[in-house]
Amino acid sequence: MERLHKYIARCGAASRRKAESLIAMGQVRVNGRTVTEMGVQIDPGQDRVELRDQILTPVREKLYYAFHKPKGVLTALSDSRGRPDLSRYIPGGLGLFPVGRLDLMSEGLLLLTNDGELANRLIHPRYKVEKKYIVTAGGTVNAHKLRQLRQGVVLEDGSRTLPAGVRKLSAAEGGAVLEFILREGKKRQIRRMCLAADLSVLELKRVAIGPVQLSDLPAGALRKLTEEEIRALKDGRQNAAPTNAAYTVP
């Protein structure tokens, strides 16, 4: 027997966390019956599982891609309001889905896969996978604000961010270019952190997830991950830290 959300992830339809959301929304059926409760177990060899009227089967070939999400594109495979989404960039029939997300006005590295188990590992807070961002911030960037961002800030909902790697890379008109390294993934986290420090975000680009670098991949382009990158992700290796040896992530 296997828990339903784990089976959905093993079929490459979504990460475990996303699978739980799909179940709760009533989009999953087992043997023709809609299931909305958590913790349901199935027999993969006997039970028929459907997601949005499509029968799920475990993936035979696991696929891993890096994608440079352009600014103005939703991190979604479809959108009921007709806004630009990932469907115009991802080949059909591969069963790929995004690991985590970037907000509409941010750009940069997304990982795409049909491996629900690895996706769960990459987005689960317990594993603290490092993600690196380059941010053009508006406002006065001084030592006090950098220290505040590094130590963690209290967001508008009362939650507090974990310690982060933050450093100033260069001055910019009306602000500065900053590097952020995060080990958590709250919704719109960097924008909310900057707001708490009385800064605005003018541009935001994610340039690394763990050992995978965006490098010179053009906006809107896909590339397959190398075998070394895949092994590093599965081993939990972290290479997102900056090259400046005098700077360390708290």
C-alpha cells in the first residue's frame, strides 16, 4: 500500500505538497470516487488514480531541466485569465512541472521535472536548499539594513525569516544591487524582506538553486541538467554560496 499523495508524486504529476493541494481541491479520483481527505492509501497495482480525468501511471524516465523564466510569465502550466504561462515554453507530453515558483514580475532559474520525489526534497523547508538571487533595490542601503536582512526580519504577517546571506554588490541609481542567499521559500519573500527594511525591489533574478546555476541561459530557454547536477541535487549538495571567501552565509 502507498499513500495517495506519494503515488501522485511518483507518477510525475506534482510534488508531494502540490499533490496534497490537488487532493484537497477535489481534483483526484480513486476508482472513480473523488478523494479529498489526507492520508488515503492505495494499492498501486490494483487501484485506478485519476487527476483531472487523466489516469496516472508511474513515470518510466525521469526528466530534469533548467529554465530561465522571463519577467511577466506566470509560474503555472495554464492560466484561466489568459496571461502568459509556462505552457508556451515547455514541450507537451513530457509531464514536466515547475519546482517551486517565481512571482510574475521576477525572472530567473526554475527547475522543471517529472520527478515528484526530488521536487518534494527541493521545496521542503526541512532540507533548506540554498537559492541565490540578484536584486536591484531602491532606497538607502546601509550597514544597519544589511545586518537586519542577514539576521532575519519580521514580515507583515508576524512571521520571521531565517538568517540569510545578503551582501551589497554595487551601487545603483537610487539604491544598490544586492545578492541574497535564502534557505527557505516564503511567498514573495525577498520583496517582503525588503519592504520590512524600508527598501523596494526594482529587479529580481534568481541565478542559482543549490548546485544548479542559471549562467548564460537566455530568457525563455530550456536546457537539460547534466548528470553531475542531478547527482548533486539528489545528494543535497549546496554550491549557491558566493565565491568571495571572506563572505559566509550565516
